Amino acid sequence: MRGWRLVSAALLCWALAASMLACYYYVQYTTLSQAYSRLLVHVDLYIDYGNGTVEHHELALTNATAFNALLEAKARVEYEVYPGMGILVVAINGVRNNETLVDHWWLYYVNGVLAPVACDKYYLSNGDVVCWNYTKMPW
């Protein structure tokens, strides 16, 4: 009889410890999952080549800058780095600034507004719409 009590007590301790560990890991998982979902940003990216051709990409990104979104869309991007200022995109998929069409450049807009900084400096928020337009300078 005493042996059954010891076995029952051991099983009870094991079940209690296993349940507590399962609860602990569940709480850790949900906390990290929520933190990761805040880091993961869903954006729509459009590439408008200025000739009627427009590509659309739905992306989920971490470290979501307008430049990283363009790279994530698997576009062939040529760019120049200006220290202290950021990255200037000079070509997307072979369409180059001021070469394919005179006075046309790659500009990017976020939610319909011309972005005020270099594309690697602009961090995107969930639900943003990024449009890379090959267009004549608006000024």
C-alpha cells in the first residue's frame, strides 16, 4: 500500500510540474508571437514603369523600409549610396533614371504622398501602400 502512495505522489508531482512548464512555455510563446507580429509589417508595393505597366506585390516584411520592400519584391535594383543621406535608386528592372525617358526618375510615394527622405530611411507601417513611379519630376 505504501508503494502505491509513493507512486501516486510521484505521478502527481510529475503531472503538476509538467502542467506548470506547459503553461510557462505557452505564455512565453504567446508573448513572443505578439512581439513578432508587431515587427512583421504587411504592405502593398506597386512598381509603375510610366508606360502603362504596373506590378503589384503584397509583402510581409521585418525591418520594413521602402528600399527593403523593393528588394523583397525581387526587383533588380541599381542604386547609389550617399553617406549621411541614404540610398538613391537609379534603376529598377533595367529602367534607368533620366535615360529611358528624358527627365523621368524613380520616385516613391507612401500612401499617395511623395516621401521626404531616402528610401532606406523611410520605415513602413502596417498597411502602407508604397508606389515606385517612373515619372517626370513634379517640380
